[in-house]
Amino acid sequence: VPWFFFSEALNNGTNALVEYKYLVQKVVFNISVLPVIKILSALYVHVFFVAFTAILFTCYGYFPDLYMLQVVYYSFCMFVLVLALCYFTASVVVFFKDLTQIINIILQVGMWATPIMWQLGIVSPKWQIFFKLNPVYYIVNGYRESFIDKVWFFENWQLTIYFWVVVAVLFAFGSLVFKRLKVHFADVL
């Protein structure tokens, strides 16, 4: 469920400026909201899938509890992470159209590089750190811990701090690139 949100939001957010180029070419429109709008639209589908997952878990005897409220926190984490990435990718894709195909390839590889359909425990402990460096791992594992393992997010405080530091750096970098390239968007599109 979180990976579907991540991939849909990243794809839609990356293409937001190209898709709405008629708005980008207008001087009075704040184009920095376009990736946010595309991510919010993916969030509606995500909310449906989370609700469906909760219903499915209830059918199997795992009734909703306080741990499941963490899904709101992890969804917010995913929103901020995708927004940070989209500010960078949306501004670069205006100049380098093939970035969309590269992102699709990275998403396909990333689904298997992130422990989604497999447990991290099957990997040697010395290699597990490389998978934990992926910020999406924090979110996917958080969903798993909310629904199945019943672990609070602050119990993994080192991973939480690492995630927010990475997101802050990505957000600062993405915002800087977006701000610097924004003046050229209308000319290129």
C-alpha cells in the first residue's frame, strides 16, 4: 500500500509541470503548488487502500487499535518525502524529458530493493544497513509495524531521526533546484 502511493505520487508529481504547462506559462500562477496537488490526488487513492487493508485485517481477526493510528504519521512522512523528491524531479524533467523513464526504471528496481514483499531478516545483518538507508524502508516498515508487529514509531528513534534528516536535506535540495530553475520553466515549455 505505501509503495503504490509512493510510485503514483512520484510519477504524477514529476510530470506536474509538463502536464500543466499552460499554467506554468502564466505569470500570476504559483506553480510550486502543482506537485502538491498531484500528490494530494494520489493521497485519496492511498486513503482508500489503507481503509481496505484495515478492513481486510479486521476480517482476519486483527482488529483496529491505537497502533494503526500511526498510519496517519507514516502517510505524512511519505507525503513529505515524495514532495521533496518531486520538487527536484519536476524541475529537472522540464529540461530532460527522459527523466520520467529513468524514474520508472528506478521505481521498478526500488520495489524489490525495498523490503516490501520480503522480510529484511533474510539478509545478512551486515547488509541490512544498506537497505535501511533507503528512506522508503522506514515508511514501509512503519506500516508493517503499525498493522502487524504493533511497534510505536518512536521505539526506532535512530531510524526516525535518520529519516527526517534525509528528508530535510532532500527537501532543501529539491526546493533550491526548483527555485533556481523556476524562472526558465515558461521559456522551455
